Amino acid sequence: MKQRCERDKEARHVAIIMDGNGRWATRRGLPRTAGHRAGADAVRRVVEAAPGLGIGTLTLYAFSSDNWQRPAGEVSALMRLFVRYLRAETARCVADGVSVSVIGRRDRLADTVRAAIEACEAATARGRQLNLRLAIDYSGRATILAAAAATKPGEGVEEFDRRVRGLAPDGGEVPPLDLLIRTGGEQRLSDFLLWECAYAELWFTRVLWPDFGAAHLGDAVTDYRNRERRFGRVLEQAV
Ligand code: FPP
């Protein structure tokens, strides 16, 4: 797999584990769902800020496969929020050149959620400013297992990589993950983009997701630009 050299400092593909909605709400005496609604506003802020920071692909962890275990009321509130977001943001995404796609399982989503996803994907497909990928019912381990099950004898690591990353064999590019951000103070991957994180830079902040904005994203990208990426080589080889 080709890895970019040290001189190439742009964080082209950034992923975010958006954590802290529940605590944000609880601290204000609000129901957790109010935290998720405020979290949707933070999503709008980072989507708006990303292209100006050189980010071409932004992958957001909206709902993990393990999140189905949350109370039913919270799960359905999240699903309603996704539908509302997708419907409400489609026109703005088209105007701003943002293409939206969803990664993860779709077979367990309600028809209304699937329909909202498909409509938003179709309407925004031509966007070239930012590729916004929302991970819904996503599991990194399940994705790797599915790719392993689909692998044919003789296929090498390049093909496997494309399968895990959900890329068509004949095209369809998602750049390698450069930077993974997690808000909310925890320092773990929580089954997100496990394969893609192999050489990603990690950036953690205590800021709760609903408080996250363009300035925080800028801080993370600046920190990323100051790091040395060597991909297992020594620095002289990497530059
Ligand atoms: C984790 O915080 C957050 C989630 C499980 C949901 C993420 C969803 C959003 C940010 C809503 C908007 C998203 C879109 C795409 C419109 P938590 O609830 O686990 O927080 P806690 O750790 O403080 O309890």
C-alpha cells in the first residue's frame, strides 16, 4: 500500500469519534437526546469548516453497531435525528459541493432511515468540495470480517484493503485515513475504522462533542501538520 511521504502535510482524510453528547446534556439538567441534537449542530460546524482546512474526506462515527444496545428511546431519537439531518442538510450540501455517503450496515435500519440516506446520497453525489461519510450501524471488526469472508484465493493485501475500505475494484477513491479525532476525554477506538487506523495520527480532546467547533478542528489539523509520519521507516527515508 502506498503511503504518502512526510513532506505531504495535508490532513486529507479526517475521522471523528463524536463523544460526549450525553454528558453535555446531563450537566445542563437536560435529557441525553438534547445532547444529540446539540451534537448535530456541531456536525454542521465541522462540515462547513473542513474544506477550508484542506480536508477532502470527513468520516463521522454517528452510530456504532454496539449502540443498538442503548435504551430504545435514545436509539429512536438518534434515528429520527439522522433522518432530520439528512433531509434538512441536502440542499446546503448540494450548494456547498458536499457529497454525503453512509458506511455501515443498512439492513437493520428502518425504511425511513434507509430512504433518507439514499435520497441524500443521490442528490449530493456530484459534490467535489468534501466527501462526508457518516458511519451508521458501523463496526470496524465486522467490516474486516466481511472483507475476509469475501476474499478470493490469491488476492493480496491491496485488494483486501480496498474491500475493507469499501472501494470498488476499478476506482472510487477514499484517501487513507490521516487523522482520527476523539472528543469527550476517552482515549480508545471503540470499534471505529480499525484497519484504517493502522498509520493514522490520533488526537484526543476533553471537549465534549456539542462544544466542538471550527477552532478545535483547526487545532487538531495544526497539530497533525507538525507531526512526523514515518510509516515504519526512518525519517531520512520518509522525507
Ligand atoms: C456519543 O456520545 C455519541 C453518539 C453515540 C451519537 C453521535 C450522534 C450525533 C453527534 C448526533 C448527530 C449526528 C448526525 C450525523 C446528525 P455519548 O452519547 O456516548 O456521550 P456520553 O459519553 O457523554 O454519554
